[in-house]
Amino acid sequence: MTKLIPGTYNPTTGQITPSTSMARAIERAMNDEVPLGAGEDPRGRRRLAVAIATGVIDHLKAKEKAFVVNVRDSGGTPIERTVRIDV
């Protein structure tokens, strides 16, 4: 099962790990939409990406009961299922 991983910022290396984290995906999207300026240090943006990812995942986990999936059985009767957010 795949888990949601916010990611962490390593101040020694200046990198976000792991590469499969939400923070890395946010950093890539920010870089695509708003490239770094000449001479701009990426570390602040990386810390922002980690903060956003952590907040989003924490919120999803806290509100996981808000996610409901209706699945129809073979008779067409909807069966309500809850969703679990794995972090």
C-alpha cells in the first residue's frame, strides 16, 4: 500500500527527502510554474514545500471521515465505504 509522505528538509544538504514525497512534488510544480530567479537560494522554497505538504497531509488525516466512497454491489444497491488515509 502506498502512503502519503510529506517529506523532510535536511538543513545540512539543503535537500528534501525522500524524492517521492509530497514536498518534492510541490517543489517541482513550483519550479515549473515559477522558476527560481537568478541567484535565488532554493532552500526557503524547499522549506515552504515541506510546510505545505505537512499541513495538507495532517489535515487529510484529521478529516479522513469526510471521504466516503459509494460502491454498487451486483444488485445495484449502493454500499458506503469509508476511506483511510495512510501516512
